Amino acid sequence: MQRMFKMAHAAIATNSQKAWSMTKKIIGVLLIIAGIAGIFLPFLQGLLLIGIGVYLVGNHKMIDWFKQRLHKLKEQWKQRHKR
């Protein structure tokens, strides 16, 4: 009986994780679309929405790549604007 309960609980947990993953991706895509519109509309923060959307949709490799590029840009900015 306990074994069946554990198996059922594992199946429910797996399904809820899949549902949450799909929900995050849908919200991420909607935020990316709103962000693209926000580039042209003055009342939406386009780049912020795109960034959040990419974070929700993207895999960790893409996020790590983005962080590395951002770090390089910061370093270049510091190099160019030293006083």
C-alpha cells in the first residue's frame, strides 16, 4: 500500500513539475513578445521584459553565455572609462 502511495506521489510530482515548466515557458514567450512590442512603445520596458522572458524560456547554457557576455562588456566599459 505504501509503495503504491509513493509511486502515485512521484507521478503527481513529476506531472506538476512538467506543468510548471510548461507554464514558465509560455509566460516567458509572452514576455518576450511584450518586450519586442515594448521596444517600440514608450510605456513598456522592452529590454527588461525580453530579459525576464529569456530567463524563463532559456536553458542554463544560454543564460550562462549571456552572463559571460555581460561581464565582458562591463570589463570593457571599465577599461575605456578609467580616470
